[in-house]
Amino acid sequence: MQGAADFGFYEFFAGGGMARLGLGARWACLMANDFDARKAECYRANFGGDHLIEGDVWDLQAEDLPGAADLAWASFPCQDLSLAGRRGGMQAERSGAFFGFWRQVQALKAGGRAPRLIAIENVTGLLTSHGGADFTALCAALAEGGYRFGAMEIDAVHFLPQSRPRLFVVAVRDDLAVAPGLTADPDDLSIPCLFHTGPVRAAQARLPDDLKARWLWWRLPEPPMRNAGLFDILETDPPDAPWHTAAETGRLLSLMAGRHRDRVEAARREGGPRSGTIFRRTRTVDGAATQRAEARFDGLAGCLRTPGGGSSRQFLILVDGESTRTRQLSARECARLMGLPEDYILPAASTAALKVTGDGVAVPAVRWLAGHLLEPLLDAAAAQARAA
């Protein structure tokens, strides 16, 4: 293990290493893996390449995973949430890569090195995709592997000025005792938990009884109120996101339906600079697919996405009296919206930088999970071992 770190982890689907940043100083990375060359280059720029394996998760072998990790982290791809049936040696693509990851966990278990904890992060749509069958398949895999598990929906908005709800599934190996206070009594869930949302509760209710018996209602405290808004993360004149011409801004505003034009006018009437964001979306209007621009002025950015097309790009709108300006969000602004530090090295190409940030996990959300659940679980286990 590296330095004075207390715990070791594997970071599957590592991207730009945001889970690593969120875990923090108590954790040592034993292995990181991603198949995307641009993300791997970004990872190496920030953390070096000693523990990075660039390639498909299906191609990893047990000997590629050194040591005995306390945690296996997997933020597997979310583009295709069809998990049911993608097992065995099938070379599944995109979200089927979960079972590529799971094959590695099974190999570790066969060698007596099963991680004590597993953390899985994905979009909240995993809870309902294919009528809940995909989430059930994931839970069944964890149960078959000898893990108890629970899920939470954590929105980055509690830490950052970005609306980004994500599902976090945390599984604990059967032989690891769970410290009191980290879970709720399943017979008394009357004490509200911010992260036990309606969709999480509904997904748990749909599980078959044998999986419900392995469910844990994890308890995390509510974070303090966020004190930064969208305006606080903006750059003045970023070179990679120049202000639009008046014609370009006019074109964007012309795509707004009445409700969104009203929001711009309301921001103008309030006086002083008001910042908001705009997404272009395709809506059905009078039976036809129509491109619309939709604005928000609630101090938040919408959920960052990868720059795969025009509708995925998010724009800044700045209204100051009669002046209205627009531009794309810069790469550094997107990095700040993910909680990345200012010295984090982004790819030089804007599209690559936006892909790294749009595909990542919010750093402070990982830190909250680690500090209030992952580390207490392992600390309690260490204390129990010392007392034995």
C-alpha cells in the first residue's frame, strides 16, 4: 500500500480519476482501469501511470489486480442499461461491461481476495430500466458473490451548483460486521433519509424476497447547505468558450418557447448580472420534432453530459440589464462543477476535456460517501479485529 494510506482500492472505469480524488488521502490506488485512450491520458497526467491499465475490463486477468483491495469502485458506462442476461464470457458492450467488472470480482473471490466493499455508481435510470429487471440483475450478482447491499440516490447539487442525481450502490462482504448507526432499522424507516428517495424505495420494494433479505438501508447524514452558486464558478473570458456573436445569441434565444423566453425577461427585469444555463433539446410540437432551447436561472447548471452532439452541450447565458450574452461552458467551469481542484490537468482539446468531466462522478459526493460510510465500515472492522 502507498505511503501512510489506510485502505487500498481498485478503480474500474476510472475515467479521469474522480473517484480516486473523492476517496482522498486515506486511500491508496492499487489498480485503475479504463479503455478510453483520452481519459487514460488525462488520468496519467494527474496521477501517473504506475497503477493504470488501459484496455477493456473484459481483458483483465486476476494477476493484473495486485494485493487485496478493501474496495472495488465501478462507475460503469450508462449508455445502455441492459444488464439482465449479460453474463459469463459474453463480450458485452457499454453497460454490459458491468459483468466484465463482475468477472474480475469473481476471480478475486476464487483466489481468496474478494474486496471487502464494492461501490457502484451510475445514473438513476438503472433503478427502473427494463421494468427494474436490470437493477434486480445487479443485486442478484452481488448476493451470489456473498455481499449484502443497499442503494442511495445522491445528487451533486448538495455539494456543487450542478443538478446531477446519481445512484450509488454499496455492498459489504458477508463476513464484515456492520457498525451500529450506519444502517437504519428496516422495520422503522420513519426517520427520513435524504438519500432514500422514492425511486430507491420503489426499486427495493420490487426485489424478490431473497434479495430484500440482503438489503441494507445505509444511513448518511445530510450535508451542510451548499454556499456556492453557478456565478461563483464562472470564468470571465475563457479562451476555449468565446462569447457568441449577437446573431448566434439571437438564434439561440429564438429557439425558446414562451415559458423560457419569460425566464430571460424576468432575469432582465431583476437588474444586475444574472447567470443561467441553456440546453438545446428536441421536443414534439404539433406532432413534429422541433429543436428548443430551455433556460434555467436557479443558480445551477444542468447535468453535465459528454459532448456527443449539439443537444448535449450546455450554454451559459448572462443577462445584465438590456445586455444578453451566451457561450458554451468552458472546460474549467465544467471541472469546477464536478468538484475538481484548480490544479487538475485537463486535456488540451476542449472536446476531450468535456468528455472527461461529463462522464465523471462528482468528487464531493464520493468524499461524503467515503467519509460517512466506506471509511466507518472499514474502521469498525479494523477495531473489531484488534479486539479479537
